[in-house]
Amino acid sequence: MAKEFTHLDEEGRPSMVNVGGKKVTQRMARARSVVVVNVEILAHLEGGDIHTKKGPVFQTAIIAGVMAAKKTGELIPLCHPLGLDNCQVAIVINQDQEIVVECTASLSGKTGVEMEALTGASLAALTIYDMCKAFSHDIVIKETRLIEKKGGKSDFKRE
């Protein structure tokens, strides 16, 4: 059987997926965004965070990411509004001196939380951009991707 887009009805019009008949299962998704900044910005890294006049960048981005994940159903038109059981955002500097944002969302429900994790990681990355742009606009959010999902019809893990 060929795969089909789930958000289209029989006539090809946008449609929210009906999850009414689905079984409640434990669902989890983890997404990552990578933010590349220059050395001028990284020079402000102190005590595991970048400090600006607006406040601590990573701490603010973590809060923004959690808030965004909780509002995904309001931001993406055909997403179901979900009550997350948990949402965690972690930010680290990797060996390439890039800022890595990971958002993990979970719930017991009838639909997955991939979009919540992706939204959380994306908005945390955008918050880092916003708070650091006074130092330099040489900032790139180079990737946002799903890393892992569990629950529902299938599990997925990026190698």
C-alpha cells in the first residue's frame, strides 16, 4: 500500500487527522536544532551560558522552547492541541563550537509529539538568535530535525 499524506481528505483539501478511534499510548519525541555563532558571541560564554543585557541566553531559550512546545497546536494549523506530560530543553556547546538545542516532549495520548519537540527546539534556537544578534548577525540556525520518536505505529531513531 502506498503512503499518503495524512492531512488531506478524499478531495485533497486540508483536514485534521481524526484520532478519535486511536488507542492511548505513551509517546515521546526528541528534536534538535543547531545554532552556529561566531567567536565574538562565544566570547561571552561564561559559566555554561552566554550573558547579555537581555539576560542569560540559554536559560531564556529553554523557557521559550518549553512555552513553544506547549503552544504547537496554536501555531501549526492542523496539529492537535496536546497537554504535554513533560517537556525538557537542553542546550550544550559541541566539539565544533556550535550551540546544540535538544527538546524532548512526552505524553500519554492518541497522537505523537514530534511537532511539539520540533517546535520547542526551533523556538529555543530562534531565541538564541534574538538574544545574540546585538553582538553579530553572523548566526546560522543550520538544522532542525527529529532525532527520535517512540509510540504510535512506529518508532524512529536517527543514526
